[in-house]
Amino acid sequence: MKRGKIWGLLLAGSLALPLLAGTPGDRPLLHGLFSSNMVLQRDKPVPIWGWAEPGTEVVVEFAGQRRSAVAAAPDGRWQVELAPLAVNAEGAVLTVSAGALRRELTNVVVGDVWLAGGQSNMELGIMSTNQWWNQVGTHPGLRLYLNPVGFSPEPRDGAAGRWEVCTPESLNNKVNPFGGFSAIAYFFGRAIQQATGVPIGMIQSCIGNTDIDTWIKPEALRDERGGLGPREEFGRKVEAEFAKGDPAYAETSAWHEPGFDDSAWPGVTLPRLWRGDPASGGLIWLRRTVEVPAAWSKGMILVNLGPISYHDTLWANGVFIGAVGHHQRQRRYEIPGSLVRDGKLQLTLRVQLDAGFTGRPEDLWLLGENADPASRIALSGDWKYHLSTPKGKFKVRILPDCWMYGSGYNGMIRALAPFALKGFIWYQGCGNVGNNRNYLEKFKAMIEDWRALFRAPEAPFYCVQLAGFGRYQPEPASGSGWAEIRRTQAAIADELPNTGFAVAIDRGDQLDIHPQHKWEVGERLAKVALARDYGKEVEYRGPQLKSLVREEKTLRLTFDYAEGLHSLGGAPVGFAVAGADGRYHWAHARIEGADVVLWSEEVPEPVAASYAWADNSLANCYNRAGLPMVPFRQRLP
């Protein structure tokens, strides 16, 4: 069976979710996306699935429909499909029966479901913004599902969240250490629900510090990576960083091998806090050998180590398993059972310490994926340990596990399919600044693959163009990785149907890569959906360059979507012009209707113009709807 199922069941327990008493083996009767308070997608077939004993008939009943399926061998997966449903804001009951088992989901509504993906600016929770105090509220028509982080080099098929009605309490979701439920997703969903009255479900499935390769189907990237699998390539990268930055690396490089003699190492009891200890800030190694049942060698073996502060690497019988570089995130690894030797697994951990192991003893365990959860083996207690490199002696660039290409797709996107969706919103790009080669092609491939995965080939896909970050520069930028990503994010609307973007250049922060102003950005994104998917007469596009022509010593720029074009706080700023030498100089700007006229005493023969073309830029031009001008850089034809 596949990893997602047992992780889903065990994580559900850790989140105080109801477990299915009597469920055969370790297989949840319903996939983790199905719970009370959920939203089912309207106007299209609705798959519902889970697991039961092979050969068992499973019956699903909802809204007058009755569908049945037989759980298939060998893993017991079953799936039914409800006929398209009409909008229903009144909570109803969905029942699932399998033999003597019966599950009732209450307060189930029918409306539109949107999946929010990307990196940390999508993950940033409403409680971490400066707008939470007067923006959080109770909205019965808005439902929230936070999918816990679960990167994986192999495909997963389970999820561990639960649907909740939007309230101040559910927005302050403790599963997300980034301050509750996604602020962008909340403001987007709230705006659409209030404007339409349709129940809206928002699924948050994102994590910070990820490049776009994390979210692409790994099969599409294997050739680019020289045929290496995600785990193998990631392991090589991690070790290369330690080889460069750890002065003790040559001595310690064999410490993870099963035959290494650790008999002289002292013992330590885990979990343990190291804060205040002389070893805090250093690099320690921990080793332990565990005897496991023979049956566990036939599948994956799950390892839970609780939260660790700060970075760790795990080997099993000398083979790299994974590394996590996220402060305090739960450590969950999967060891191929084929690595078991003579019924034993030798586990080695390399930990860059801050506070150390901050969880409880019951958070540390080992379990075969097909085993009864009650048979898990405790990993708390005695380990061997050794301090290899003291504080301040090594300079290692920590690579988080999300840098395994395809790992977000496998663990956090594919694991949710084929759930019926309305569409997607996306906020990512910081992770590709400076590494934007083929970003447009990869972005297109990702969108098309997500649509195919969820059986929604025409589903809308709307992204947030990167907000500004960094100090304002005294001279126009000669180049900008942030601006190049913004160019691609704007271009996607021309490359694929049913795509669009919201501008956020004016909502950035000079010092914080996670700007606080999420309300405006979420609502701008909602305007795109309201206009294009809900038939609302709202302007959703800011002024966008249509053409530029030379008029003696000036350039005349004409814009689309520029009714009521104006500048806030004075004369237009952020414009620059360049001559044939390609050197840009700040320009004077004058607005004339839907045009902007530019000139500079330093450029008597301008041939190119730009606006807000920098990592961060002053930008004060808007249309009548209050939507910002789209950043650009353009030469005369």
C-alpha cells in the first residue's frame, strides 16, 4: 500500500481528528479530504474515494444520490462518482457504509472549491499579518482546509487535514506554524463568497522556500536531472554542502555507515533540549540500532522524530533517507523496507543544534506502513551521540527537503487528486529569482499537469505577481531577477487560456520578503475570478502597456485598461527611459488620458522605457478601479 494512508491516519490522531474505529488494517475508509463541514464542487462529477477490505461493497449517499463500488485488491481502494450537484448552502449529511462500518459527514455544502498553492507568501497566515485584528471573522459560507506539509520523493495518496467553518478560531490554525490559515486564500475566498453567496472551499497546500521544480511532476524533470531520482539528487546536494562547509566532514563522512564503531560514544536520552548546553549551535551525531519485524521489510517503514530545532539528516543502514531544514517542523521520514538487514535498521542522525528535540517522548517512533499502529516501536530513550563540530566552526548552506524536485507535487498535490475543484490560485516565484531559466515553460507545464491531474483541463489558474522586496535603488536597475519573474507571471496570461494574475509591486516591503499587506492582494486576485468566472462586472486588470512610439525627444506610451489613469501622491514615479546604449535613466512623466509621455534630459533620443523594473520600486500609477499599473520594460519595435 502507499505511504499517504498510514501517515494520514497517524497524523489524524495527532490532530485530534476522529479515527475510524474498526477500520480494517491501517486504511481510512475515506480519504482525508472528506470530512464534516466540507465543500463539494458544484456542476461537475464529484469523485469520492477511500479504502476498505478488498471485496467489500462501499455505499455513498448524498443529496438523493446513492452510489456504490467494490473495494479492489490488493490495497482495497474504492471510488464512486456523484453526478453533478447544484449549489446548496444548507448543510447536509453525506454517509459512507462498508459492511458494519458507517461514517456520517455533517454540514456538507455544495459550491466552489479553490486550491491555493505556492511558497511562503501564500503560506503566510492571516494571524501573521498586520490586518488580522479587524479582518478575521465568522463566515459560515467559507470553509477552510489546511493540508499539513508532507513532501515526498515518492507519490502519496493521503491527506491529514480537516474541513472547518471559517471562524477566528479556525483561521488561527495551529497546524500552520506560519500564523494560521493562508491570508491570501482567506481574503480571496471571503471576497468571492460575499460577492456571490456561493459556498466557497479553500484548500491550502503550500510551503515556503520552494522553487517551481518542487511542484512539477517529477517524471517531467528526471531527464533534466541526469536520470537521478529526487531522493538521490537531493542527498548528493546535501552532502556537497556539508563537504564544503563542515571542517570535520572528512573525519565524519563514514559515521553513518552500519559498520562504524560507536562504542566509545556517550549515551543520551531523547528527546532532549540542548538550549544553554555548550553543544548548542554545534553539529552532533546520534546513532541507534533497532530490531524490526520481518514483515516490515516488505513495504515502507515510517519514522517520526517530532519537531527538531534546527536541521537534521537521516541515514538508515548507511543509505541517505532525507534531510529537513525547517525550524521546529515535525520530522517524518519513510525508509524502504528493503534496507532492513538481518531484521535490523541502524539509524544515524546528524543534527545542527539549536534547541534540539523539542517534542514529547511519544513523538519518536518507527512503524511499518502495513502494521497495526499499536505495534510502533518507540525511538525515545537511549541513543549514542557525539559532538563533531563545535558552534561557529562550520558554514553550511542548509538545504530543506522541499528542494527535492517534485516532492511537493508528490506529497501535497498528487495526494489530493482527483478531488473536484473549481480552480487554482498561486503565489510563488521568490524561489526562482536568480534561477529563472525555463521558468515560463515550467510554469506552463505545471499548470497543464495540475489541470490534468484534477480532471479539469479548463480550470482557471490565477497567480500573484511578485511583490517588491529590497531597498529602493538610487538609479534604474540594469537587471532584476524579481522583475524577470514578474514578466513571466504576466506572460502566462498570453500563453495559456483561463489564466491571469494580480499585481502586487506596490504591496511589498523593503526589509521583509513576506509583506504584511495581504488583504489588498487577495481581493485583487478575487476580482480576476469574479470577472472571469462569476460574471461580475468588476474591473480586474490594471493599466498594461499596449504600445510605445517616439515623438522627437519623448516616448508616448499607450495603455490598455487605463480608464481614469492617475498617479497617487504627486507626479508619476518609477518610469525610466534608455537610448541606444541601453543605459536607463529616470524619466519625467506626464499622464494624458490613457497615455503617459516620458522624457529625460539625459536621453535625447529615447528608444526604450520601463516602469517599476527593479526588485523593489516606487510605483504610484493606477486606473479608476484602483488597480496598479503592470511593471514592464519595452523597446521600440
